Amino acid sequence: MPDDTFKRPSTGMLFLLDVGENSPQQLTLVRLVMKGVRINHEDLWQSLSSLPEEKRMDRQVFEQSLEQLVKDEWIWRVEIEGKTIYSPRLKTNEGKPK
């Protein structure tokens, strides 16, 4: 169980420690979104497809995991010029969404 008294620096960064209770598939997607900063849906799928076999997932698991991350507010999803774009959701040092 995480120690709630641990203070992270107030950087506005999303810490992988904070999302550590999510599934391995969700953690993989968060890492990919963080690398791309702003990444469209198909580029995210292509990035995932280029990972080693043990980190890949089928399209259904990809879509479900991505939807859950958006629902849980770990990543942002916006529509820009007809494309779905994902970006990391910044968190405060208390782990609450900004």
C-alpha cells in the first residue's frame, strides 16, 4: 500500500508510481503517451505494435485499456481536425488531476 505521507515534488508531472495499480496494458499505454506527449490514435497503435511481443496487446484490449485510462483521467483525449489525440494528464503532487 502506498505511503500517503510521501511528498512528490510539485512539478505537475504524472508519476508512473501513481498509476502503478493499473493493469500492465494500461501502464504500457501511459508510457507510450508520455513519450509522444501528443499522439494520435493510430500512431499510438503503431507504437504499441512495434514493442516487444510480451508488451503488445490485441486491438480490443488496446481500445478497452485506452478508454479506461481516459475515464480514470490518466490521459486526455481531444479531437483536433478529425483526429483523436492523446496526451498525458498532469497531476498535482497529491496525485489529483489538475
